[in-house]
Amino acid sequence: MNPVEKLWSLFDQFKFEETADLFHDEFIMIWPQTRELIRGRKNFILLNLNYPGKWRCQIKKMVVEGDEISAEIHITDGNEVVICVGFYTLKDGKIWRGREFWPTPYDAPKGREEWVEF
């Protein structure tokens, strides 16, 4: 299991503290949509520990190319499903850099119903 698979597996089990060894000493996570940069494993773990609710995580698709990993993760609290699209870079076998996008679903524009399915 690669570090990204292990990360999301542990998050799914609410074992946030157990993810510490998966992160490189110079770990940085970037969330472009909110313009947040989380520096260091400690801050990232504490942020997730303090996030409200109990969220289950399931990787839907993962692509691994050397030290680069991309993944689509579906996260749910049982009522709402949130999608994360993450791009991760490994260094020394650990997660060194992450860039996660959390897109908000929206209704499709009107006028293209004949070409798409809902």
C-alpha cells in the first residue's frame, strides 16, 4: 500500500495520529480553492482531528507514476458526499507535497439536456 492509500485508509478509520509517519519532515499541503497552506504533519493532523463530524473515505481512482500520485476520493458523513481530487508528491517514500481540490457540485447549465444524462 502506498502512503496515499494508507493515509486515506487511516482517515477512514479516524486514526489521524497514526498518519504521522506517512509525511515527510518538510510536508506541505495546499488547498488552492481556499488559498490555505498547511505546513507540517502536526498542523495537518490537528486540522483533521478537529474537523467536525465523522467522515468515511473511499478512494475511487488512483494513478501512480513514480513519485507522483493522483487520486479521486469520495468522503461522506452518511448524508453528504464530498469529492476530493488530490495530487501528491513523494520524497524518500513519504508524502512530501499535496495539492487537494474540493469541488462544490452545482446544477448543469440548461439547454444541453439532449446530450447528457442525469
